Amino acid sequence: MYIELHARSAFSFLEGACTPEDLVHAFAAHGMPSMALLDRDGLYGTPRFYLAAKKLELTAHIGAEVTAPAGRRYCLLVASRQGYQNLCRLITRMKLRVKKGEGAVELDELREAKEGLICLTGGDEGLLAHALRTGGTEQAAKCLRELCAIFGRENVYVEVQRHFSLEEERRNQAAIALAHSMQLPLLATNGACYATPDQREILDVFSCLRHHRVLANAGRLLSYNSERYLKSPAQMSALFADLPEAIANTVELASRLKFTLKDLGYQFPVYPTPDNESQIEFLRARTWEGMVHRYGTGNERAVQQIDRELAVIEKLDLAGYFLIVWDMVRFCRENNILVQGRGSAANSAVCYSLGITAVDPVSMELLFERFLSEQRGEWPDIDLDLPSGAQRERAIQYVYQRYGQLGAAMTANVITYRGRSAAREIGKVLSFDPETLNRLASLVSAWEYIDSKDTLTRQFQDAGLNLEQHRIQKFFELCQTVQDLPRHLGQHSGGMVVCQGQLDSIVPLEPATMPGRVVVQWDKEDCADMGIVKIDLLGLGMMAVLEDSLRLIREHYREEIDLGRLPANDLAVYSALQRADTIGLFQVESRAQMSCLPRLKPKCFYDIVVQVAIIRPGPIVGKMVHPYLNRRLGREAIESLHPSLESTLARTLGVPLFQEQLLRIAMIAAGFSGGEAEELRRAFGFKRSEARMKEVEIKLRRGMESNGIIRETQDKIVRSITSFALYGFPESHAASFALIAYASAFFKCHYLAAFTAAMLNNQPMGFYQPATLIKDAQRHGLRFKPIDVASSDWDCLLEEAPDGFRVRVGLRYVKGLRKEIALQMCDQRRIRPFDSIEDLKQRVPEIHKDEFRVLAAVGALNFISSKKGFHRRDALWQVERSSRWSGPLLAGHPLTENQSGESSPLDCMNPEERLNADFRGTDLTIGLHPMAYQRKVLQRHGISPAVQLPSFADGKFVRVAGAVIARQRPGTAKGFVFLSLEDETGVANIIITPQLFDERHTTVVHHSFLVISGVLQNQDGVVSVKARAVEPLLTASAEMQSHDFH
Amino acid sequence: MAFAAIFVPNFRLQAVVRCEPELAIRPIALIDGPPPTYQVVAVNRLAARLGVAEGMTKAAATQFPGVEIRPRGKLQETTAHAVLLDVAWSFSPRMEDTAPDTVLIDVDGLASLFGAHENIAASIVSKCAEMGLTAQVALAENVETASVVARALPGATVIPEGREAKFLESLPVHMLSLSKELCEVFERWGVKTCKALASLPVISLCECVGQEGVRVHTIASGNGIRSLVIAEPAHCFEEFFELEDAVEDLEPLSFLLGRLLDQLCARLAARSLAVRAIHLHFTLQPSFESAFDSCSEAIRKKELFSDYVCAFELPVPCRDAKLLLKLVRLRLQSTPPHAPVQKIHMLAEPSFPRVTQGGLFVPEVPDPEKLELTIARIAHVVGEGNVGSPQLMDSHRPNSFRMHRFSVASASAQQVDRNGKMETKIGFRAYRPPVLTKVNLRGGRPINVAFLGRSGEVVHASGPWRTSGDWWEEDPWQQDAWDVEVNFPYETPPSQGFYRICFDSRQKKWFVLGAYD
């Protein structure tokens, strides 16, 4: 028997060419009981290696190749938990003290961390080979003596590898002689870098990428043969027939490696309770306090639910976890950081009572098992939505501060080779010329929709490339093989892990690019699989908008609004939703949502929950949207999949729309327990496995069979589960989002000025450009004031006027103006108003000429002058004059009033010039919409404004024109393209057929202003124009931007 | 003083059409830029009428049926510019090379040769037309006015003295060759015409935009006073020719090459120079649109590329076009281009004609140029790349080497090992080509070998040493090499030897690679 104890995976980043799973499958196929993975400077791949081995009931040994000075490597195997912790700390120390990708462990550090580790002498890059190369046998003997002194004789193995290389064999003979003379054990390994011989090609490609070469000139940097694959015990025994003890020692050494990741020793931090109260007691007390606040007294259902949940929490010993999340939420509240839990946590009444979530799971009858179940044995998943930007960073820094730099870290995000970047890198390595490279890279389709005729061969043919050519074929094969192999380690946007003791003894830590942050070497899936609790602190733009709105309302309207106590069933909100007047609202502003709203006509909060969830790939692919809408409009009878499911599906009119419903269906129809139902969802969910899906389906059908459900209904149920598990929304999640959607609609309807200013201050976010948000607000009666250095701040502000609030557009919208300059101007202005452009220049000397010019061009300097009729061109003239260096003679002597004369010989801008200057300098205008200037001409050509469209009859031939504010080609729409055309009266929805799009592709994609002729469709109040012809509108020249999803 | 400005409108397009006059009657668009974001950079009137405009992407331009899309021809532009300079020099030695599409000449004193200003202007226009360029010419008392008006008005224009401002007033300011920054300033100011610019107070303008403002104000007012920057004659001699139909046969190709060589030699002779080297560059079919197909050929046959390049270093400078053509033909016969020729670019390196006298007491040695010629002749017989000195390549492939240019090697220092002793190296005599052999194996190890009529028993074998590579090429290789000690007991007297043998896995054959000394 032979056991491979030195192998690398692609997690050695460019030094290994297969996944840890590939290695596991290979060693399982060879009948080895165990194997060791030694990636370079990290344990990145160990969770995947361990889990894959565990599934096959095999043992995964852990180790790493750790960089030593002069490019050598210590090959270390973990024998015990102590050894594992030492290895993690060793790598962490090395990584944290230098820049990413650099660093080496020192001998002293190794001496400190030797406990529980076994040292191999390594292959080509190992210590022994290096010593033999540089100093011959003498140096090699010294090196071995050094290792023995550190690790002890019994923990040093002289490694021999055989890859049919003469040079290597020479070294082996020297090593064997040394081992015999020093009485050290020999160990045969193959230093495997891939699972199968064909993966050598990927390793060669990686070698090129590592050394910035191409295959043609990489020469001896490439492998000399394909022998570094995982060999079978028989092959290895044959190779080392002359050294049977080297083979036998592999089994002996493997038996000494007692540690696996099962004994990770992770402990979630204990929440420090006052007065030595137990955590569960403390949690119980906080929950009941919160419950009274949330439900009042006497809500029996809530009491029962909370009791049940607390029992499960106690049984699973999760009280500490809930308290820690509660603590974070409390920190946010105390520091005025808006926070809301989302995801499956919203299914928990305990979370609701603790203030972690804002959705009442009791009244909404949400399924607790979706969040937490005894069977699953997993940590619950609580995601917290925070305002994006500085506020979220404050929350993250609080976690670091609370648990220490080595007690908390961000989870990693393993960036893999995918699509265009993979194609580009491989093409480069194959020496394709830039043109071919671009063609190949462009084959990765940019649009979301992929034509059914778009086979790979056709795509290659269209690009003028023949798949039969050897190199093109190789390119294609390599691109396929390299997919999903790790490329580098990034940082997850919000996932954090915390640990009781030192996190660096659980998993190695690395510095993140962002100062003050550290990252663990595992991604969030691996952390979850290893039972490490992760808390997602996610940044949500709309949370920032709500937070800013609350502040503006407090400051200007003098009203204090509690998001948790917004008036329910507000008529204005539902009226706006029913009219699809939703530009700027959270989750319901997209074109697809807008075309659904007038049909669904939300009347209560639950309708918004449905609305948020229904426009998702799950319901769309599962063909649930139309049945639901038809039933809602009374055009279809409400029927359930099965009589027993009536109560489950009653709220959604017999159509399953949420993941929870599918869980309940499985529980009712097939008798699954809550945990089993969640298992089912996961089997059909993200990481799909054919075998597992089949297994669960059989179980499901068996359950349904015993409940007397006929085959046909079974098929329907299985089909709906399949389409939903991956793409459907959990009801709790939809409810959390619906709350934010409702709040955004409430603010827009009642505090439009504050909401609009907050939206404008948190761009980019959402579906529409600021220009569209402003036009929409103007149509709702809001008035704006122009950018003005005498009044504007960096952010948009509210200004009071007798007839309501105005929004003063902020300096942040002046293109190219640096924030520090804008703030300096504001500071100076507060000391004393500017009395001229020259004065501004003198007091803010760091301002660049270009910044000054843009300010003048957009009219921001018009109000600085005391002269009546001072216009933008006067400002531009003066800007040029004051920006010129006056020379050493006159330096420090500003122009006299007479010299700086405020007039100019220039004519003032006409309206069209002003419009163009606005778009060029700010991407928006608060003046007339560009289309308003064209209206008279357009009318003469029979072009209708958008506002008139709803008044036309269905089927009428119409012409509309406007600025394209959004282009979409969704994957679920069979190649149809949807445009939103904005004019001064509103937005017209355009549908373009695939055929017309093919014909007029350039016009549709490249022109900012279009004229569309087509047939009006007015179905249930949803108005759109099905285009027959598309023409560019060349008379409009403003540089408007659209939001394109392609 | 009077000056003429010659401006070639739509220069990029004219440079292409000059080589292919038949394109003039077809809608054509030139594209340029980094692939794949090619943009239209020039269109003729016919294409513009169909809707093609500068700045469009290639994809957009292809949507207009009938429009011929061509890549911008930078070399054709260079040639066209050289022609423009030739035209200018043929009128006056006082010439300014202002831009690729513009030259200015001092026409003072030309009246006795060409007559009145109108005649001079007309002569220039017609001379340009003879050379295949449609030019706009303007004559004025000052250089700037001539230059601006030539850019703005078609045909030949003569601006009477004192009426410069009148001619300029309606012209847009961007005609004044402004810097980008000033152009943007004027655009922001709404200053669109020369008249508007001329009406601005000059001192205030100077305060705002500096001396450049004063300069353009003066030009816009028709009061320019600058003098010419006289251009030096060029030292670059190249000819460029793009064929409409690619040429495959040597005869028609030789005809074209002969014509180009004649032109080059004539130009050089006029400057009392000779050819030191000729660089010939053919662009082969298939061209632009399916460049990759030819690249795939290159993959199949490594030595072939989509371009054909060759250079002739001449032992002595000469300007004998016939001799040069003979050399070129010889080269093309021995290594012909593997595909029809689409474009020809010929560059002559000029040199002064060689004037030497042999020393009376200098011993006669082979002339370095003769040596060069000899090597060239050998190369012609054995093929390029088969003459020179061998050099090891950076590859795992056994015995991989390439030939590099012959030079006298310096004596190599003997290697000394760490202990200061001379390091003994085993000599190895490689058999080229490797000798096919028959090998018997037992347990995967060689036991007998037979080659070159000898048969022997393997006493010791060490191996296999396995190497493989070039998997991305169409001819990857893999071989297992063994070092063997062979006894030849049947020979008289019995002998023995040490050899390296290998099994080529691709050919499934055994070879003897060589013998150890």
C-alpha cells in the first residue's frame, strides 16, 4: 500500500492544476485510504479537500508548503490539533507582516511552531534539493541536521520523488545515501500537482502566467513531462521497487497524522452576560422584553412561537450567537446606523422580538424551520442590511474592535477563472495576436440573452475562427478545463467570521487590500461547511437613502419618523404602486416590475411581498406569473395543486411563489419534517448534484405516493420545486425587502423633497440615472434649484420656500470637481461670501482650471457676481482670465475691479446651449427636458408625448420619441429587447422584437434619442408600444446616459 | 511676398484611392483604431450620402449595403505625403512641410516661370492631379490666410491683397488649427466663426487665453505675418504598392518589383545616393478580414507567417535596378512566399556610393562583403537557417538547437569545479539524424540493440528519462531515453560502447541518439 503525502491543488495558485475534489476522486479511485494536501503558503483548499474525502469516507491529511528564505520551502504535515494551530499561526504571522504574496518564515518562528508538525524534505523546491544544488552533500547534511534539531529526528522524513528525470535521480541517490548515513527514514512521494496526466497542460499554462511568458518562449520553465499526476500505489511501488521502505513509510507516517478538520476546535464567542447569568437566560429575558414591545401582551400565538424557538435555540446551544447579533444591532441603533436583518432570519419571532428583523413571522405565518432546524446541524444565517458606505464600515470596525484583529475577519471570496478573463489569459499564453484575442474574448456573450442558435461552433465560425484548427481547439479545451479553478483570493463584500479564542488558530489569516482589515483563507461557503459562524454585513444603497431621508425630515420637516411604525395601508403609497409610479422605489422600479404592478394592483402589505417575489427567474421560468395574475383578476379559477395544499397556497391563490411554500408542500404532501424539507431545497439549490437530487426526488415521490397523490400531481409538484429551489425568493426575504420598498414609497409620496435629495446623494444606485430621478420628481411637483457655489453644498440640500421645499443640487454633480475642493469652497463661503470669481480663485487656490471651467459652464458661478444679467459666458470669460498665471511681476497682485471687469464681450448661451452644457457638466438638467425643445416639431410629425399613450385605444398605431433611459434584454424574454423612452411628460415603454433588433441593432444600441413607430398595447392598464420601426432622432443633441443591462 | 498653401482634403482616403483609382467611384469608408473597436476615420462623398459618418464603429458601417470598408493605409499615407512634398519641391525649394496633408510654398519669383498667381495656383492643382491627388490651393499675401483658405475652399483660390479678412469671416474657428484646449474654450464661449473671433478685444483675449489667442486673432483678422519653416529634403526612400488582386506568380510580381526598384533608384540617383540595403515586405493573402486563417497556416507550418519579409544587405552600395531585381528574384525563387502577395512595401537604405582604393602593401584577404556573398550563396543552396553556428535552445526537447549568424567564436574558458580542479566532462557524439535501431526489452528495460549493422547486448541500462512537450503545437513530442552500456560480442575483436537510445512515443520507434566518448 502507498499513500500520497505530498500533493498540490490549484489553491497553490498557479502551481497546481486541479481542484481538491479532483485529487480526492483520484485517490479514491486508486484505493488509497487517505492522502495529504500541501498547498503553498495556505490552507485555502483544505475544507473542500476534507469535505470531498469525508463524503467518500476517506481521510484527508492536512499540510502546507511554507516559503522559507531564498525561495526554498518547508513541507509540513499536520499530526495533531496543536500542529494544525501552529501551522495556521505560522502562515498568519508570515502573511500579516508583509505585502500580499510576499514573505517567508524564519527559523525562529519555525522552532516556536514545531509542535505537532512533521517535516518532509520536499521535491524540486524543497530544502534538501536546494542544499544539494548550492552546496553539495555537505550542505545537504547540514540542512538535515538543522531540521532534526528543530523537529526531532522522528519527525523528519527524507523525501524521494521520481519523475523520470536524470537530474532528479542524481539528487535522489545523494539523498538516499544521506538518509542511510544519518539513519533518517525515506519517504516516497510523487509531489503531485494534478490528478490526471492531461492536466499537465493547465499547469504549463499556469507556469506561463506566473512567469509572464507565453508557451512558445517559456522553454524550461514548463514541465519536462506529464509525470506529476496522482499515481496509483502499484505505479509507485514499481517506481520505488529498489526502495520498498520508502513506500512502506508512507503508510506508517499516515497513521501518525491523527488530525482532520473534524477536530477544528472552533468556538463561537461567548456573550459576556452581566451577573453571571447564563446566555440562554439572558437571551430569554431580552426576547420577552422585545416581545412585549413588538406584540404587546396577550398574543398567545407569538408566545407559543417564541417558546418553541427558544427551546430549539437552547437545545442547539445557539444563545450566544443570537446575543452577539443582537449586540451588533444594538450598536448600530445606538449609533444611528440603520440596520435590518433579512434572509431566513426574518422567519424567526425571536429575531423579530430582538429587533434584528422587522417582519412579523407570526402574523405572516412564516416557517421557522427555513431558518433553524434541529436536523440540519448548521449555524443559522443572519444577514444584516446596512447603509452602504461609511456607516457599514463603522459596523465592521465595531466587530474588529469587539473581538480583536485576530478574533474577527472578513471571509474570502475565491475568484475563479471564468468567461472572458479566462479566454483572454489563455489566448495570450497561446500567442494569439491581439485581434484574434479580442475576437475570442468577445465570444463570451455580453448580452444576458443567448440565442438558441448560438452554438459554440457557430460562435467561433462567426468570429472567423475554425474549431478544427489545433490551436483553436486547444484554446477551447483549456478554457473549458480552467473554468472554476481558483485564480486569486478576494475579499467577500460583507461576510465576517468571529471566533472565541484566536481565529488565527482555526484558519490562516491574510491582510486585505483595504487597510485595517484581515481576511481568512476560506470563502463563505467553506466557513459555513466548517461550522464557522458567518455574519453578513451587507451594504444596501436604499438603506442609506432611508437613513438620509430620516435625517432630512428631522432637520427640515421637524418630524421624527420611526421606520418600524410607518402608517400601514397608506392610500397614497398603494395608489402610486397601482399606477406603477415607482421610479426610484426599492425593488419595484424596474421595467418588469412596472409592467406587473397595474395588473397586480397591490392593496395591502402582503401584495407588496408578492410583488417583490413574483418578478424573479423562479416564478417566471416556472410559469407562475400569469396564472397568479389571472387568478387575481378573476379570469381563472383558484385551484390548488392538491386539496391538502389548499391552506398552504391559499394566500398566493393556489400558485406557489415562495420557497417556504415549497417546504410546506413537501411537509404536507410527502410527510417531510422541517429539516428534511430544507434539505430538499438545498439539494435542488445552489450546489446541485444530480445524484442527490435524484435521491431526494425518490424520497419525495415515495412520500406523496403514500399520501395518495396521483402521478400527474406529483409531476407538477416536483416541477414547481425544481424551478423554485434555485431562483425563488424566500417569503421572509421578500417580506424584508417589501418593508424597505414600502418605506421608500412612503417617503416618496409624503416627503418627496427629502427622499429625492437622499436618492441623489447616494448615487449610483437603483435602476435610473439621476437625470431621470429629477425629471420624475419635477413631474410630481418638486422644484429644484441650480448648482451654485454661493449656496450649494457637496450634497444636495433642502431649501425652504413659501410653497414647499426645493432641492438645491449639490456640487457632487459637477463632473471632475474634487470633493476636497468643493468642501474648501463651502468652508470659505461660510467665513465670508465670495464677492467675485477672482476672489474665489484667491481663496481656493488649489482649484484646477478644468474644475473652474465646468463650474462656470453649468452656471454655478452665475450668482457670485453682483452684476445683474451676469451669465454663464461672462463667468467662462472671467474664469479664463483669472486662471492665467500673471507672471512673477504681478504675482500676488489681484486684478483691480476695473481690470477684472465683470462683463464680457460674449453672447449669453441660448437654451439649447445651456441644456448641452448642463448634460456635459453634470449629466442632468433641472431645466426643460431635451425633448421639450423639440415638441412643436415632433407634433407636426405626429409624434405623441408619453403622457398621452394611456388615453389611446389598444391596437392604435402611434409614434413616440424620447431619450433612452434603459435598455434591457432579459434572459427570460426570448430575445425581446425592452426600452424605456423618456420625454418631458413621462416614460414610454417600448418592446422590440428580436427580428427588428437584428435589423436595427446599431440604432437601438448606440443612439441616445429614438423615434419609435408601432402598435400601442394597453393591457390591464399596462401601456407599451410594440415597435415596427426605429429611427434615430438626430435633432436632439444632449449627452444623456442610459442604464443598459447588456 | 506671396505664398501658396496646398491642402489635400480627406487625405487618408485620397492616399488609399491614389493606389486604387477605381475606388473613387465606389462608396468607401476607412476604419482605424484598436481592434475590435474599429472606427470609421474617413469616408468619401458617396459613402457619406448613404449615411456612413466618421466616428461610427465598423459594425455600424457594415450595416450600410454597398459600402466598401478598408483599413486605413498608413504606409499609403506616407507615400502620398512624399508625393505631396515632391510636388512642392518641383515648384519651389522654399517649402514648409506643415502637415501630412498640407504644404506651404513661397511663390515669389515664380511669375516668370508660371505667369500670374491664378496660373501658379492652377498649375499646382493640375500637378497634384497628375500625381493622383485632388488638392485645394490658395494663394495669399500671408501664409496663414493661404493655409486657412486652402483648407476651406475647393479648387484654386487667389486672395487679393487687403481682402483676407473678407475671405475668412464666415469660416469656422476650428479651421485655424487651434490647440485642443483653445478650441474647447472658444466652443464654450460660443465663438464659432473667424468674424466672431476677430471682433473680440485683443487685449482682453490675451488676458484670457494668452499669446495663442493673439495669434489666432491675428489670423482670423487676415493679418498673419509669420514666415515659412523651410523643410529639409527627406532621407527615407520607400515605395508602397497594394494590389487589387493578389499576385501569385513570380513573373507579374517581378514586373511590379522592377517598377518599384526603378523608381527608388531614380530617386536615389537624383540625390547622388546608392542602395545599401533593400527591405522587402509582402503582406500575403488572405488579408485583413480573415487574418487568423493565415495565422492558422502559420501554426501548421511554423516557418510561414501572414507576412513575408526579407532583407538584402548589399556588399557594396549600388543603384543598378536590374542587378537588384536579379537578387530579389533569386531570393524569391528559393524561398517563395507561401501565399499570393497582396501588398508590397519596399524600403531602400541609402548610402553614399563606395569609392575605395586597395592598399599597395596590404595582404589580400577575403573581402568581408565577398564572405557575405559567399554565405548568401551557400544559404541559397542549403536553405535559409541551415548555415551559421548552432546554438542550444531553452527547451526540454533533446538536441534542440537553432542556427545563428556565423561569427568567429572566442575560445571558451575551461570550467573549474568548486575545489579548483578541472571539471571532467563526458563527451557525447550526437548522430544527426538519429539512427534507427531495433531494441528488445525485458521487463520494460532494453536488453539488446541492433543498429548500423551491429548487434549488441545491453550490459547496463539507466532510464527511462522521459521528456515531452509542445503539446499546444500540431507536432507534440514525447520520448523515453536510456543510457546503455552495450557489448558487441560478435565483433572481432569484441568491443563495447556507451550510447543514448530513445523510444519516440509518437513514431513508436527506437533511435540511437549518439555515443558517449
